[in-house]
Amino acid sequence: MRYELQDGRILTWSLETHVAAHCNLRCVQCCPLSPHLPAWAVEPSALRDDLSRLARALRPNVFKLTGGEPFLHPDLPAVLDAVRASGIASQVSITTNGFLAQSAPDAVYERLDRMTLSVYSSAPLPERSIARITERCEQHQVHLSVKRIDAFQQLTPDTPHDTDEAIRGVHARCWLKVRCHLVHAGRFYACTRPPHVATVLGREYPDMPALGEVDGVTLDTPDLLGQLLGYLERETPLATCRYCLGGDGAWLPHAQLPRAWS
Ligand code: SF4
Ligand code: SF4
């Protein structure tokens, strides 16, 4: 994969951040592993610092507030102001399951350009809620995409890949490394998996390194542009790829984990 530069910044498809790590749903095979993570919400000032540094080297087409469920953040207007102040992207989007979006303050809608509403067959958002969110988006000129989802792709393998060839293959075929770039806690990652996989699976695999620290690029590196470009264009898998199926996983009917899962 080769990336173009414009005005000294790398042009990318999108960049996202996990505004809240936790979620009000418990989807099986949740990509960022939210059902298994403790409650956590990003500090707006810390996000602004991270994005201001990143904005000198990266120009994503759109910046996405994701999670977990972003509407669980206690001060989304402050998060959105931090994103705008950084100048990272001209389009700002939020991805939500919708259960809290219909009653969010106007101050959130006023600060958004786009919303992606994921409606899951295993926990369907009532049609009246979808209608209310549609109405509010129209009122505030927020472009709404409603995605109805009845299947999930398995992302976590039953056991880690045991050969370098298998890991290289998973990484080479993975589309997420181009579409799902993440900024989290002072680091840039090619996908959303590294910060959370060790937190959740480290209990099962004591030899697993601290993937969130091994993978990614730290934003205080002196040559951020060069480091990012090398990281994005390299063919070497991430350490996290050993514990991930990328785009290779089987498609399964959408389902929720029981509340008592541990
Ligand atoms: S709604 Fe999204 S973030 Fe929440 S558990 Fe489901 S897939 Fe994960
Ligand atoms: S860890 Fe590797 S295989 Fe998994 S999503 Fe990221 S780049 Fe793709």
C-alpha cells in the first residue's frame, strides 16, 4: 500500500478514536472488544493534544468518533470541540448503536457532519427511535447512514496463529489496516485492535507482549511524518495480527453475549 502526500500530510481514508471504551450492548465479536473492557472515556484535552500533533503529518478524509458507544461519554460537545480545534479533518462523524443518540443534546448534533447508525438484528433499535434520530439529523444537517447488520465476522481466532506464514497472510489480506486507523492514548495504530487485545486476551496467553506498546507509532517521535509513512506502507505484520483474523474470519449470525459473561 502506497500513500499520497498533500501539503506535507499523508492522505488517508479515515481516522477514528474510541471516545468511550465501554458499550451499552454486548455484541459477540465486537471489533474493539468493548463488552470485555472496563468503563473508560477519553479526556478531551488529551485527545486535542494527540490530534494536534497528528494533524501535522496526517490528513484523513473523515475523523470518526467510535467506541464502545460514543454517546456514553459524559461530555461529547467538549470532545467534538477538541477534534475541531486540532484541524485534523474537515468532516467529523460519529458511529453509534443509536440507543442514546435520540436524546442527546442539540450541542452534539450541532457539532457533527455525519452519523453512522448501526442497527443490529440481535438488539434492534425501535423504528420510532430511528425516525427520531433521522428527524434530528435533518434538523441539524447531519448526513445520516443507517446500516442494518445481521451478521458479524469473527475477528478473534480460537487459538493464536502459530506460523509466521499464517500471520503474514492474515496481515496481507486485511482491509482494516487501510480503513480503520486509530489514535489512542498518544499512539497511532493501523487498526483498532492493538490497544485492547492484550487487555482482554492477555489472561489466556501469558506470553503475549503488551501489544498496545509494541504496535503503533508514538506521537511524540521527532520524525512523525517519516515514521507514520514507514509504518503504514510496511509489509511487516503487527504483533497483534498473531491474535486476529483480520478479514479472513467466518461470517456468523449477529448475537449478544449474555450479561453474566466473564
Ligand atoms: S454496539 Fe458496537 S461497540 Fe457496542 S458491543 Fe456492539 S459492536 Fe461493540
Ligand atoms: S491486527 Fe492485523 S489482521 Fe487484525 S485488524 Fe489489525 S492489521 Fe488486520
